[in-house]
Amino acid sequence: MKAHVYVTMKKTVLDPQGQTIARALNGMGHTGIAAVRQGKYFEIELAEGISLEAAKAELDQIASEVLSNPVIEEYRLELIS
């Protein structure tokens, strides 16, 4: 089983890197781009035999305590069989 973890800035937090990317894209002629939010992506392979419930609990703890800063970031988990 694998997990994908997506970490992004909360909507209420300014994302200067995303704004810079959006300006660069507009400057390159991609005028249909209104905004960009950048983030981090993690692909985690889980040990064989772990239950779905245990995997979700462990990944939630890892994402909230290690992979993200809960003050300014949010995360989303996807489990893939």
C-alpha cells in the first residue's frame, strides 16, 4: 500500500512563492492563470500487513507532526492499494 501526502499553505496564509510563479507564468504569456498555490508532495510506501485503519492513523500523525506545520499548512492524504 502506498500513500500520497499533499501539504499546502492554508488559504488564509500568504504564499509568496506561489505568487512569484503566477507572475512568471503571466509574463511568459500564460494570461489565463489567476493564482498559484505551491506545496510539497510525499509518496510513502507502507509495510505489508498494516491495516487500513492503522495506516490512516499513523499517516495522519506523521503528516500533522512531521511533514507539515499545522499553524500555516494543511495536508491531504490519499491511500493507494
